[in-house]
Amino acid sequence: MERKQDMSSIKTTLLIDGLQIPVEVHLEVRLNTRFSITRRRVIMRAPKYTSQDALRQYLSELHAWVAKQFIAKPALRSPFESKGYRSGDVLSVGHRRYLLDIGYEDRATHTAHLIGDTISVILSTRSDAASQHKSFKHLLSRVVAGDFHPDVADRVHEWNRMTVNRPITNIYLKYHQSKWGSCSSDGNINLSTRLLLTPPEVQDYVILHELSHLVELNHSDRFWSLVARYMPDYERQERWLKTEGRLVDF
């Protein structure tokens, strides 16, 4: 286990069915332990003065708990699984299809480019498999974002004209795991590239959600009334994101 300098947090991993699961252990002022699973890691919160022997026991219990959760709720393990892309595979995003051409070189960085309908990716052999997988996902996302951005921007502007009709400064399309979109007070609309892998009606809902923040920078009753005015069935899209969203990724 690797301790941070503040000695209040520990980073380690669990090996479950061949998957390396990142773990963060937070030592806090509390009387019991608590386990949780996010899209990026497993979190254990334990009493601040837990002994090393007790900590090892808690980690054993955590291992058993996570394995049980993965069986009961398979969607929880999906973010930690590699899709195992190979050269010649086809990536489908909306109605577009991309042929993947993946190579490996002894170089400092990873790169990716769109050449026609082919995404050419070169991964550095200096990185381990976990780093390659993480970088590959971001590279795919970045290339696809560049290809889709003009269409997404047009869609955002069209929804804006039909609804709140407020000034938009910039529209960004970037990879985010923890959120589908955001809106800043200076008129920047941020959308996750993961949204491109969702149904069109879900995409429209997230766009409308962020546009509504140009009027109400909160989630007050006024905000939700505004959303409902333009999309009366928005709760259906919210449910989709909560139940299916974990499965959506590059």
C-alpha cells in the first residue's frame, strides 16, 4: 500500500476477476467503516487510528464486498473493464463508423489522428497496459470530439434558439467521466464526449439542461420548471442516465 504524505489517505488496488481496481482508503474521525464504488475507484472510509492489522482485515472485507457488488450489479464493474480494441475493429458513434488502426512505438507520448474514416492510434510502449488503456480511451474521445463538434455546436445553438435564447460564449466537447455537462456563468457550455454514445433524446435533454443554467445557475424549482417547459418528459431521460449511464464509455 502507498501512503500519501498527509498520512490520512492510502492508495492501493484490488484484483478481482483479473481486473485491477483502484482503491482509496480515507482515514477519518469516525466509528465504523464505509465502502462505496464510483466510476473511477473503490473508496473505503475507516476510523483514523485503525491499526495495520485491522486495516488489512478491512481490505479483505472490502475485496469480498466489491466482488459481491459486481455480481449483483454488473454495471458497476463496466467502467473498470477494458474493451480490448484491436486494429480492424469498428467504433460506432451515432450514425458514424470509424475503422481503428492501432500501432505501438518506442516513443514518449501517445497520438491519434483521423484519416478519412480511420482513427490511427499510436501507443507508447514505454507505458504499462493500464496507462495505455486510459490514454487510448481519451485519444478516441478527442478524435471523435473533433469530428462531431460542428454538428453538436449547431444542435446546441438550435436548441438555444428554440428555448432560452441566451448568449453562448463557447461550446466545448471533452471527455468527462463524472458529469455529462456543465454551464459556466460566462456562457460556456461543456458537454462530455460520452454523451455522443447515448440516444438522441438523452443528448437533447443534457443540452437543454445546460442551456437552462444560462437562466438559472442552480437546481432550484425555477430551474426544473424551465426544463419541464421545453421538455415535459425530461424525467424519462434522467432515469436513463441514472440506470444506463454507467455503461456508456469509449
